[in-house]
Amino acid sequence: MKKKQIIVSLHDYEILKTLCYHAPGTDKLREELERATIRKGKVPADVVQVNSTLRFRDERSGAIRNVQLVLPAASNLQLGKLSILSPIGTALLGYSTGDIIDWEVPAGKTQLHILDVINTEVNV
């Protein structure tokens, strides 16, 4: 199955490429960044970026989660702050409201359906 093109701001791209260089276990994130369309200007408001707050449903379990996608240092699942380096965090980057993503997580293959994206901080 062909993956949809994802959108990443130039700001996020530069930070995440540096993170990939310094952190272990970043192969999936690196793959996603290699296929991304990099935007120098504003990214559409409904696209998941670093610091986006979003609501998604795991189609396998039916669970709906509200999270903010953050850099690893700010990660705190109890506060709903999901690391970009987590399997689900990497999966969500660059997709937009309504997208359904097929993704491999530690528990097996799943589909993540992005229900809403609220970009409180716009990266340009």
C-alpha cells in the first residue's frame, strides 16, 4: 500500500534530523522525514507537527486518545505528551485530520485515525 505524502515544516525537519543523528532507535522517524514534503512557510493548520495537540482513534482497539506531540525531553504520557520518537508519535507526524495511517507498533499492526488537530504553536 502506497503511503500518503506527509508535510513537515522546515523548522521541525531541522530539529528532527538533528535528533535522528544523536538519538538511537530513530530509523522509522528518519524514513518518514526522507519521504516528507518540507514546507518553508506555514503548514496547513490540520497537519500534525511537533507541539500539535490532536485526537486520534486506534482502529484496532477503538481507544480514542488526546495527546500533544512533543520532543522526547518533554514527553509525559500522564499529561498526554507523546514523544515524537514513540512508534505512534512517529506515525502521526505530517498527517492531517481525517487520515488513517497503517502502522506497526510493538503490539502489532494497527490503524490510527486522526480525528482532530489543534496546532497551538505554528512552526515556520
